[in-house]
Amino acid sequence: MLTRRNLLALGGYTAAAAVLGVGEVGRRDAGPVRAARVSELPQVTPFAVPMPVPPVLRPVATDGDTDFYQLAIQRAQVEIFPGTSTEVLSYGGGAVGPTIHATVGRRTVLDVRNDLAAHSNVHLHGGHVPAAHDGHPMDLITPGGTRRYEYPNTQRGGTLWYHDHSHHSESEHVYRGLHGMYVLTDHDEAGLGLPGGAYDIPVVLRDGHFDAAATLLYDMVDPSRRNTLLANGQVQPYLPVAPRRYRLRLLNASVNRVLTLDLDGVEMVQIAADASLLPAPVVRTALTLGPAERAEIVVDFAAHGGRSVVLSDRIGPVLRFDVGVTAGTDDSRIPDQLRPLPDPLPATVLREFRLRMDGATHQGFINDQPFNTGRVDARIQRGATEIWTIANDDRGLPHTFHPHLVQFRVLDRDGVPPPPGETGLKDTIYIGPKETVRIQATFEGEPGRYPFHCHMLDHPGMMSQFEIVQ
Ligand code: C2O
Ligand code: CU
Ligand code: CU
């Protein structure tokens, strides 16, 4: 399909010009337009390298009900720009950590060794995990130390991810590469007939700021120069696909950027939001993903054989699908019904949390308080159902709100029922400037302390914790 974007790409529209030039203009918080600093970035020929798929982590042992894994947290050199080398922080050595495959009902035991000179840890985002294994910001693996995490996998299946959560350094650590996908498969999924196996592909999206030597630069206070978008650790890669249906698991692993994605007008059938299938599929041509949000989409390339389809964010192309011509068999389908919501339990407790950033000090607050690891802002009776009102008090900034441990339903946005893409169970929610969202969750889980926070990890302090009590 030849769209304006493709034509530009074919005409030698370089990645540097595309991402930096357009990006500066298209920024959500666009101030005065700056001169494009094209010379700061290594030049990239768009769509010249294939998109890697992160390796699947192999268990080192299995028994009747458990799969055992090992993972190292390490520095690594990766090739993000052809012919150059970029130092990243990594789970296992790649630009994106290996994908962990888990099955509902089988435990995952993950032994992690920290080879960094800094404290680090692992949090399973979207996981229903006891506090002792949650990767709390104060529960860290010391340099040279090891730690065992146990994940019960007793929740519904879905696309989870794992990332660093070390107090004060989670933003930089996640930005520098400490993130990977965790795909939890439910037994009822096989009956749905969705595309699977080689046609089920994780796509980890994130932004970054690089200098001419391909060094990844981090500046918490000014994320506006992170105008290079990566798909599974590559700049503008291509992915050869067959003319058939694919299931794509999209994750926005950026620590600040909200992605607004489209596929050249081709339909993206959204089947899941965060770690949960939707009650029914939703046909979309645009998709917004705040930091830490996931969406699963099914794309049918059957009508596009021999052409290319480009996934783009508002700041530029991200990934090109090159559709082959030989049709194989495709017995996948998208059923009308996916996974119904559980019946809601009556809520007995209402709480309100107001999010705010102080622009001058770059300090975040929840209910006017910065994060204090010793303070608990919500004591929750184990099993209680609560409604939380989350208000974004900022005029110019969005936030993404995320409580650990639970999945929630979205009751409304500014009093209006959520759009169909938010009708499943979610664990992270985008909240626009001055917007108020109400969510409802049932807090089953082990007693202990769990964080809740803004997942724009560049908003330090916008974090608190709740405690499950018996
Ligand atoms: Cu993605 Cu506190 O988590
Ligand atoms: Cu989390
Ligand atoms: Cu925030």
C-alpha cells in the first residue's frame, strides 16, 4: 500500500529526519519548535533491518507444577543502529529481555542474579503476586546478589511484562533496557481460535534519545529529545508476514511517551487491553498506549499481499510489515465473544487519589504527598471491593495510573462510560490532563504492602502504597 508515509520513506526520508524533525513538532507538549538536530543521530535507512523477536526464555528445570528459570541483570552491548554499539542494561543480554512463557495453573520460579554495580530487582507488571515476590521498590537485589521470585500464575491469562522497580532508579533502569514480556496463557484460549504460534508476536515499543555515537542518553527532566522509536530494540525495522491473520502483543515500555498508533488505515482488531482479553473484539484504526499499557491486536494481512503496511506513531514510522504473496492456510478466527467480565462485587470503600507534578522541582505527588516508603495510604481489608477516583490535577501533563496486585474495571472517564477498548480488566490507565477516572477492583491477595503509582516513571514521587490486611 503506497501512502504518503511510504512514499516519503521510499524517497530516502531518513529515520533521523523522520523521528527528530517531525517529533519536535508533533510532541504532545509542543513548545517552540526547535531546529532539528539531525547530526546528533546516527543515520538510519528506514526498514533496512528485520525486526528481531526477543528469544523465549527456556526453563532450566521443570517439575509437576513449576517451571524454573534463571536470568541475569547485566550490562550489555547491543546493535541498535547498524554498525554501532550501544550500552544498555539488560535482562539476559539483549535490548529487550527474553519473553517468559507461562501457563495458568503452573508456577514460575525465577532466579535472578544482579551483575550490575547498582541495586536492581524484578517486578511482574500485571501479576497477581504475593508482596514478598512483587519486586517492591525497597526489596532490592544487591550488586552481585541473587534473588528468587515465585509467581503463582493463578490469574486469567494475558500479556504481562517484567521490569526493574528499584527505588529512585526505576525510570533510568527501565529506560536503559530492563524490561521484557511475560506471556501468560489460559487454558480457555485455545478454544477461541486466535492466531497462535509463529503468528503470535510480541512487539515491545519504546522511545530513546541517542547521540551521534549511538549512546543512549537519559535525562529525566527533559524527555522531549527521546525521538527515536524502537520496536523490539530496532529502529524502524521491517517484519515479513504472510497474507493472513496475526496476533500482535503491543507494549509501550517507554517511561514517559504516550504512543498514538495507526496502521496506514488498516484495521487493528483489539482483542485485549493490558493483561486481559476484552469481552468482545473492537475494530480500531488508531490506538493510544500510555507507558506500561498493552494492547493485543489481530491484523488480517490477507488483502494486502505483495504490499507493505506501516505501523506509525504520530512522530513517525515505527515498523513496516512486508506482506508476502503466497497464501498459506489460515484457520484462525476472531470470535465475537472473547472473555466475559466477572460479575462485579458490590464496592464498600471509596477512595480518591489526586495526581500532580510540581514543574519547578520536578516532584510528583499523590494527594499532595511525595512517596514515603514508610507510609501506607490505604489499608485494605483482604477481599474488599473498592472504587478509586483518580484525578489528574495537572493542566499540561497526562499520567498513567497503576496499582500492583489487582486488575480493575474502568467505571468512567469524567463521568462517561469508558470506550470499548477499556471494557476489560486493566492494570494501567491513561489519565489525560484535568481528567478524572473511576476504577473498581477487588483486592484478593496475600497481606502485605503493594505500590501504586504513575507509570510515567519520570514522575518521581508520584507513588504510594496500599496494604492488604486480614
Ligand atoms: Cu509496571 Cu509498579 O509497575
Ligand atoms: Cu506493576
Ligand atoms: Cu505521572
